[in-house]
Amino acid sequence: MAAHKTVVLGVTGGIAAYKACELIGRLTKRGVEVYPVMTQNAMRFITPLTLQTLCARPVAVDLFSHDAPFSVEHISLARRADVLAIVPATADIIGKLALGIADDLLTTTVMATRAPVLVAPAMNGAMYSSTVLQANLATLRARGCTVVGPEAGRLACGEEGEGRLADVGDIEAAIMDLVYPRRDYEGLAVLVTAGPTREYLDPVRYITNRSSGRMGYALAQAALERGARVVLVSGPVAIDPPDGAEVVRVETAKEMLEAAMSHFDACDIAIKAAAPADYAPKSRSDRKLKKAGVGGGEITLTFVPNTDIAAELGRRKGKRVLVGFAAETQDLEKHALEKLEQKGLDMIVANDVTREGAGFETDTNAVTILTKSGSPVRTGLVSKLEVAHLVLDGALTIHRKKQE
Ligand SMILES: Cc1cc2nc3c(=O)[nH]c(=O)nc-3n(C[C@H](O)[C@H](O)[C@H](O)COP(=O)(O)O)c2cc1C
């Protein structure tokens, strides 16, 4: 493996700080250059000399140090990082990062970096389960930060509970995944549909839904990161598409169907994360509909069903993998499995849109990934990008089986 990858390793003031030593050893063996940054409180637990000796370079500790080896140290560190990992991460640093506090070398470096950020929390079980810590972690996840652990077990304070630093080998593996992103989608074409549709009543009014497009856009981004060619068929949304995707913008479900059909043949894996309307007004007036007199009376609109895009693609999928989404408010898995069968899907991602932090207009999601034969994968509340990678993992396994 090339020796030029750099991990900036933040070490904070928790009892598990000594475990950073083992991590440095493991990463160094992998040819990764480790630049440790310690908080002032981390130095109460272990000395910079220990880390300095292990990674054979000075340890950065002071934001205002004049003999820093780099010009403006936090900016230099931020730029040179391929990954910024904080191991262990105290409740304190997690809170600071969630709030955007930048009052020391580590927090300023995190704010200034464009590299992926990973935190491995370790603390007392009651601190870990506290509402504020959980909310702060959710904020970090929503920003795309990778959170590894913690684990349940015996804690340094003598209690049993969740809060132990994750296994150092697992942390090493998660860091290496970020250092060398998987390119397992190289050579594959992925079609993603995303966002809502608009079903017009007249030139100024339409029926739509709460889909923000975030899940579909995260899928497109994850597939691009893993080397796929991506066509993103998108309804009207307020977010920017990931660089590198071929974006086809549509408004109505009919346009979405046409766009999806015309790009389907060329794809290997199609993921239907959009929320096209099931029904459209029977007629679309060319002129703005007028209110009937002052105050107006009741009006009745007639809707007709739109063509079911997933079912349509399911009928002609051949060896392609077809993944659908099910937003449900009750009997989640039962309804999702029915949909899987009816529409000829290979995999369905079910989300309970009534759960806080999941479903529409959020950066996080909690889903159950169901296939015909495999056991369900339940994610818990994680970032949409993490959900996207899990969906891609599953879709790739099915794709490989179909090619056998
Ligand atoms: C003996 C001892 C052990 C501690 N262990 C932890 C810990 O494991 N996790 C944690 O979040 N805080 C722990 N703390 C509290 C932190 O040291 C404290 O919140 C500190 O402000 C963290 O500073 P830092 O995040 O800038 O490193 C511990 C404190 C003491 C005195």
C-alpha cells in the first residue's frame, strides 16, 4: 500500500486515551502517516512523548504555539489529512464539534478540514445514553461524520454499560475504509431516481409530497465514491447533486417514468428512491383555474393513477438489480415485503416515516433493508450516506449472484 496517506489522529481526555497508542502502531504498520493532535486534557492521561515516539514525529497540542512545525498549524494539518479520526472522543469534544466550537488546535483543525471525519466515542454509560450526547452524535452523523462504537461491557468507572471504546481493530478498519475508499462499483452503471414529482392542476398549482431527494442524492454520491457511473433522475429538489452524476431533471411522474425507462437498459443497478405521485389530476387546465365567485364553493377533483414506475421497470429488468423504497406509517416490514413481491424488486428499503429523524426532510434515516431470501438488515438512526452504502453493499451482492 502507498505510504503517503495521512491520518490526523485527535486524542481527547478520556480514560481510553492510552488505546490511541495501539491504533498508531496498527496504522503505521499499514503505511499510513499518523499526525497526532492532543487536547490539553488528553495530556493528563498520556504524554505527548509516548505518541511522539510511536509515530516518530512531534505531537501537536497548542493552537498558539510559535515553534509549530507548520506555518498555521491547524490549517496545515487540516489540509494534509486524508482522514481525521478522533480516538477516543470524549462527550466534550462531541458536543463542541456538534456546536461548531473552535477553541483549541483539534476543534479548529476539524472545522478547517475537508477530509472525512471519524469519531470513536468512549465514556461512562450514563453520559453516553444522555439525551444531549445522543443529539450531538446525531448531528455529527447527519453531517456525514462516521461514528464507530462504542461497545457495551465493563467500563473504567466500574459500571457495566454501553460506552467502552470500540475494538481498536474495528476502528482501524473503519479508518482504512475512509483512507482507501472502496471502488467496488467500478465499471457498473447505476440509475437512481430521487425527489418528489409535481402533478399539475393548472399552470400554477400542483400536487406534490414531502420528499426532499436527500436519500436518492446520498445514494448517487455513495455510488460515485465507489466508482460507478451514475444517472440521477431527479424531481424538483432544493439540494445540489453530487459532482460527477449525469442529472436528468423531471417534474411529473410521467416524465420520471420516461426518463427512468430511457436510462434503464444501460444500467446494471437501478435504485428507485424517488417519491413519484401515485395519482395525477385527470385533466390539466391550460389556464389558471378561477375561484367560483366571492368566497368560492366546493370543488371536486378527479385523479387517475400514474403508471407504477417500479413495477414497469420490474417487468423488464432481466439481469439488472432493482431496488425500491417503501415509506410506511404502519406494519412496515409486512407492507414492504408485499411491495417487493408485487413489483418484481430484488431489494426494498423500508422506512417508518413517522419515526423522528427518519424519512422526509432529514439528513438521517433508520431503515430496514429486506430481500427475498436474506435476513433483514435494521440500521438504527444513521446518516443517509451510511444507509446509502449499506443499500449499495446489498445491491452489489445481488448483482454478483445474478452474474454467476
Ligand atoms: C479520571 C477521568 C476519566 C475521564 N474519562 C472520560 C471518558 O472516558 N470520556 C469522557 O467523555 N470524559 C471523560 N472524562 C471527562 C473529560 O476529561 C472532560 O470532559 C474534559 O473536559 C475533556 O476534555 P477534552 O475533550 O478537551 O479532551 C474523564 C475525567 C476524569 C477525571
